[in-house]
Amino acid sequence: MAVTKKKSVKKNNTIKLKFDTSWLYAPAPESKSAATIKPQYDLFINGEWQKPSGGKYFDTINPANEEKLSEVADANEADVNKAVTAARNAYEKVWKKMPAKERAKYIFRIARMVQERARELAIIESLDGGKPIRESRDFDVPTAANHFFYYAGWADKLEYAFPNRTAASVGVAGQIIPWNFPLLMAAWKIAPALATGNTVVLKPAETTPLTALKLAEIIQESGLPEGVVNIVTGAGATGAAIVNHPDINKIAFTGSTEVGKIIQRSIAGTNKKVTLELGGKAANIIFEDAPLDQAVEGVINGIYFNQGHVCCAGSRLYVQESVSKQVIRKLKDRIESLIVGDPLDKNTDIGAINSKQQLETIRKYVKIGKEEGAEMYESSCSLPGRGFWCRPTLFTNVAQSARIAQEEIFGPVLAILTFRTDDEVIEKANNSPYGLSAGVWTDKGSKIFNMTKRMRAGVIWANTFNKFDPTSPFGGYKESGFGREGGLHGLLPYVKLIN
Amino acid sequence: MPKVKSLFSIPDFTLSPRVDQVGVEERASRFTKRSIKKESKVSGLKLVLNMIDLTTLEGKDTEGKVKQLCYKAMHLHDTLPGLPTVAAVCVYPTMVKTAKKALEGSGIKVASVATAFPSGQAPREVKIRDTKYAVVNGADEVDMVISRGKFHAGDYNYVFDEIAAIKEACGEARLKVILETGELGTFDKVRRASDIAMYAGADFIKTSTGKIQPAATMPVTLVMLEAIREYYYKTGRMVGMKPAGGISKSKLALHYLVMVKEVLGDDWLNNEWFRFGASSLANDVLMQLVKEKTGIYQAANYFSVD
């Protein structure tokens, strides 16, 4: 083969890069054989697997092909009561009294076991939730292990976390977690609770219970005293039973703002402590002096990470008008190179939408966006025939008053707006019922500090997006919830500060 | 003169886009996560072979050494049929004649470094004569070095004019402009030097001479690919990319291909627009290709060094 020569000067407004005409990546699926999923899972109560008293089970499916993976127990009020009683007993008789450094040993052991079984956990996470194996392997599972390690370290150092105060444990924590990061959210909830001497009743989301149940197996093998962690599966009614149980001292919930409000109402008048981590509609702001190529990559990570099922997703993009055409063009080319498909394929960038229900929500908003007069652009990729799928999508010419700019879509759909001045973009970014996260892209350090000072969001990333670390607190303003998880701040919701 | 000049205005290079180091490094590492297996590995490796500029740039080079290298370029591993040849053989100007003769009829290009390679510390007339010498002796491609001293001193017009003058001296030969990124210090400067080179008429931009460490890295190549993309958007003219130095393993070469594919698209996935400047990469690729065919890794001794 010799070098061929051709002339290639085209009119620049018609230029489009091509990504799938030659040299395609062969399928590289992760093997399912490294993961064992039982055909049926019971409830993990008092250190053992117990049948649900109602005898009911529900299916959990693989959203990438709609095939049943397993069936899990549907816990009713009586089951929740059993779990809370077990947690109370464990709290009063064992866990509360145990020296902190002994508690730490158990948490360290869980962390190590999560690492040892990382591959299996990653595969199950991708099978059950639809997220790409690259993300569950490189982000979800290692970050979950890190959370256990981090809080294990705090267990016997609480006097340094709260100098000159005495931090006492709260009691039994009821924890309800969402389907977008099933294992990671379980770690976020369980690790600080155990480190501070509390016991736990945790309910994973009904569409993604499997990794939490695998974590229950790990906890059982770790020899953690029975009843310290109880995991009950079920849908909204199970969650309500936990929230309303009189012997629960603390509720930690991550999920929708709608459910968060219900929880807030139902615990009014009780002395339950509560933290809520709810929805978001993060503003990601690109100034004209930003490193644009990296900003574009950050926008892509911000909105298409985990199919956009991220409460802190950068779903509202504000671009300074002078660079908006350039940024939009780069974004359009970039989404063409995203690989959508089998979550277990190591080359997949965007996996399956978590559930049929969520896919319908996303489709509803795409329709609204079109009706509102915004211009839609989606990747030209083909989608698998079965399962729940959505192409990476963006809307340009979006108005601040448009619903797709105001409401949380929780899918791979980006709304792009433009702005002219700093004051304008701060006002628009803050003009939202949510306040979970935000992003700022600029080459100018002073501008970053000005923006972060004036924006009302729990986390503000500068020249990056969607970065998580166990040492860094996370949580929202306004309807994005209250309380902080992660870091030193994440200990506070699980302690009573006395004297 | 290069045609490009009349097509658009020349920008202020002090305003070249800024680059965020953390972001570039993170993006570059994402390409290494792609899993390239089976048939895409084989076709990718063949593509890599076909993109190699097989290089010998040593003070001790002789005609004998260059002839051997040219033979190797044409006969990479005759026991494995169906292999492509490399793209070019890259030598010093004094060896161009020898290489041209040895490669006659093979379709393999002769590339010559010029312009007082590798330091570039010579007067412009000398550099132009160096270039013309290579071209007159038959070089199809010229790999020039920029004046890094002038660049660091902020004399961008000097650097620009020099590249344009060399481009003129090249005539029909394609011009690769070596930025020597290991001496530039920051990604911002790599981006600026890339812009200067392309607007001055470069047909290719190239990372390194191979004489300075660090030579080619994935992040620095990414910055240059992004510069090429921006230039293409603005002008419609394609510019080629050549990372050189430090790429000696097949796996890394495949990561580079992934990067080219996902940043610039498939139009750049051929040896007209992408090259590897490498001397030992070819044998590692051959070893992998033999392994894909037979299932067994052969010892390095089964592959000729020259």
C-alpha cells in the first residue's frame, strides 16, 4: 500500500467529521461468568436471609434486554418492623457499646471485600442498572470501596472531627437509596452510619436491588454483628414503612424531590433527624476565555455520564454568546463519537436507560422541548432492538423559561442556553428551584472565585465536572435537599453532639 | 507560495485557545480504556504498520545502514504474507539519494529531516539550502524543526515566516513541521506553535525530533489533534499529524489510532494524514500480528532489527 494523495478543501460550513466509516471496534463484552446471581433473594434481616412475611417477590430485569435477572422479596410493614427491631437490638446490645476501633475493623473489612469482589459487583451493577461496565468498573465500585475505607478511618477519631464536643451515636438509621448509583449510594449511606456507631435498615431501589443484596452477602461474610445492617427490598410502600416506623431515629434519603417532600411531611412532628439529597438541574457555564476543548469534554461528562441519570448532572449549559457556535459544533461532533449499546461491552460510553418508566419520562421531555421550539440534535447512532435506549441528545436555542431548562429530565438530554455577561449568567444559573451542583469553565482564576461565591449550589466544579471523592462533602441547596454526605461533614447527620 | 494564505486571514497567535492540562490528561487517558480485540486489532495493527515512518537519524548512519533499512521497509516480515509496507523511510538529507534509489518503485516515500535538525540553530539561508538539497535529491517529504528559541522569545512572526519560507523551498514535497514539544514546556505553547505551523502552511505537524525527552505523549498529541480540528473547521484544509519518539509498543500505537479516530474522525485514519515516527514500533507490531495469526508469541530474534 502506498501513500495516496487527494485534495480536500471543502467549504467550512459544511464540514462534519465522520466517525463510523472505517475501523470499527469489535465487540469486547465483559464475561458474565464472573458474577453469580441467585434466582431469588430474600430479605437480609438480623444477619440472615429471611422470607418476606407476605410471601411476595418481584422481578428485577436487565434494562438492556428486558430479561429477568432474579426475583427479590417485597418487604411489607411487618418485615420492616422485624428489620428495625433487629437493628435496635444490635444497636443497644452490641454496636453502641463496641469500642470505636473495633467498629472500624469491620468497616475496613467490608471495604477490602468490596475491592476483592470488585469485578463481580461491577458486572452485576451493569446488568441490573444498565450503566456501562467502564463506569461501574472504574467509578462506582472503586468509589464505593473508598467510602468504606474513608469512614472506617473516622470511627475512632470522632473527637478530632468535633473538637471539644462529644459525639454520640443517634440510633437506628433508615436509609432509602436511588437506582442511579445503587452500590455507591449504599456505601455513602452505610459507611458513615456504622463509623459513628449507628445501626442501619437500608432499602435499595426496586429496579436495582442486586448489588445491595450482594453487599449484604459481603456483610454477612465479614462477620459484622447480626442486625447492624439490615437490607430490605421493595418499592414505595416499603420505603414508607421505614420512614414512618416510630423506632427509627434518623432518615437518610436520596431520590426525587417529589418523594423528598412526602418524607419531610411524614416525619413532621417526630424527632427523627433527616437528610435529603434530591434532584438537580445544574448550570454548567462556559466563558469565552475557557479552554474550550476541555470544556466540551466536561460538558459531555457532565450530562452523558451514567446516561444522564445523575442528580448533579450538568443539564443546563450556559455558553457565552461569542463562543456558542463553536462550542455547539464541537458538542455535535463529540456526541457522534459516543458509543451507545451493550452495557457490558468495555467500549460502551452510554448504556441502557434504567427503566421503561424513566425512558417514558425522557421521551416526554424531548417532546416538550420540540414543542417549546428548541432545536433538537441527537447522535445518529443505531440503537439495539430490545431494552430501553435513548440517543445522546441536545437542544439549542432553549429559553430560560422553557420547561426543559427548568425541570429535571434525568436522562441524556442537554439544554443549551446562551448568555452575555457575568451578572446575567449568575442570575440565570440561580434562577432554579434546585441548587445541587454547578460548573464554571474559565481560564481566569478570579472569575472562578467570584462565580463560586455568588452561586447557590452545594458543589461547584471549576474547569472539571462530576468529580467525587469520599473526603469531599456533597449535598444541596433549596429543593435539592439538605444535609451533607461525604467528608467530615458527612459524619454530622449521624451524631448527636452533646456537651 | 502556499495557497492557504489567500484563503483566510492569519489570526493573532497570542490569542490561540488555552489548554487545561488536567482536562487534556484525563481525556487522553480515556482513549486507553478502549478495548481493541480480534479483527479490529488485526486491522488496526496493519494500519499502524502502514503509517510508520521508519526512521534512522544518527550521526553514525551510513549508506549501508540506510539501504538495509529501506529493504526492511519493503519486506517487513516476508514469512507473514499480506502485510502492508511502511509509509516512508525518514533519513538525513545526505542519505536521501541512497534511500530514494533503494526504494524505487515500492511506493514508499522518502522523508528527510532538514533545517539544521535537530536544534534548528542555523541561519535561515542555511536551512533553506538544507531543505532544497533534500528535495533536489528526491525527498518526497521534508521534516523541519521550528526555531524554538525565537518561539520562546515571542518572535512568532519569525517562526511563521521561516516555516512559510521552508514550505516554499519544498516545492511539491510535503512539509512536516516539528514543534519539539519537549522543549516548549506547556500545552498552551504547544497549541500556539501548532497554530503558527498550520497557518504558515504545514502539511503535517509533528511532535518531536526524538532527540529530546519527553518526546511524543498522548496528551501532547491530543492538544495538536484538537488544533488540527479547529483549523479544519475554520479553513476546510486537512493537516496531518505525526507523533514521533517514544512509541514503541503496539498497544500504545492502537491507543493513538483510537485517539485520532475519536478526535478527527475516519478521514484521518490513513497514512496520508497520520504517521508514526518510530524505529522499533514495527517489530512489536509484527510480533503481535504473528501472534494473532498463530496464537503464539515468537521471540524477538525472529524479527529482523533492520
